Amino acid sequence: MPDPKCPCCNSKDLMGVHSTVEDLAAYRCEKCSITIHLPAEKETLDMMLLDEYQHAAHETALPVCRTLAYPALKLAGEAGEVAEKVGKLYRDCNLPPDSTWDDVPDEKKTELVKELGDVLWYISEISTQLGVGLSVVAACNVRKLKSRHERGTLHGDGDNR
Ligand SMILES: [Mg+2]
């Protein structure tokens, strides 16, 4: 496991602190006044590039992103923009309801990629504000889905199945 880095300032000058998040170690960056959570698992190492993206994305964040509501509302808005573009594919490109992504014209794929980037930006920034590396978010998600796949619980309801 490499030295943990702050997702805000990239500093490795962190202090280990008591973790309040199950299965994650916690570190404190005094410079940014945030607590960072990291799992000590190999799958996180494979996703460290996400943390580099997260750092670059955070450099473009406005102060209003420190509020709880703003980035969450914007994330929902950007996800809505993805859905809006898909909706317009049906309306303007006359795609049938059972179309696949292969049916999407290239220029529309480019537009969708840009919107997905906007969604990613807000996911990244919320992760930064939570003091969690984007690699941790990704690794935790993969771990959860692998577990559900192995236990045959991908279908069904509930966050903790
Ligand atoms: Mg957008």
C-alpha cells in the first residue's frame, strides 16, 4: 500500500486517526482539515489513477462545492442531462425502444461522453468533500458488486443485501 495522499492537496503529510467507517483506515490532513478514508487492499492500488483525476478535478472546484446541497444537486442535474440526451435519441433520431448503445450515432456518443464526464466530476468532488479517494469509492463499489454476484444477490432490493 503506498503512502496515503490527501485528495484535496495531494499531501502525504497525514496523521492516522480513529476511523468511524467500517473496514476503512482514517487519516487526517491538517492543511485541508479533512479526514481521508482508505482501505488497505490491492484493488485500491489498481484504481489509484482515479485519485489523480480527483485531484485535478478538485483544482477546478468552486468554494460552493463545500456545501452539502450544491454538489449533490448538481450531480443529480448532470445525471439528468445524460437521461435527457438519451431521451432525445428516441425523439430526434427515431431510435426504437429496444435500441442498444451500438445504435447511437457517433456525434451523439461524443455528447454523452461529455455529460458522463460532468457526472464523474461531481462524484469526484463529493468524494473529495467526504475525504474519500475516488479509488476507494470505486474499490468499495466493485467489492460490493463482486460479493453480490458471488452470493447471487445482484437482483433484489436493499442497500445491504
Ligand atoms: Mg453537463
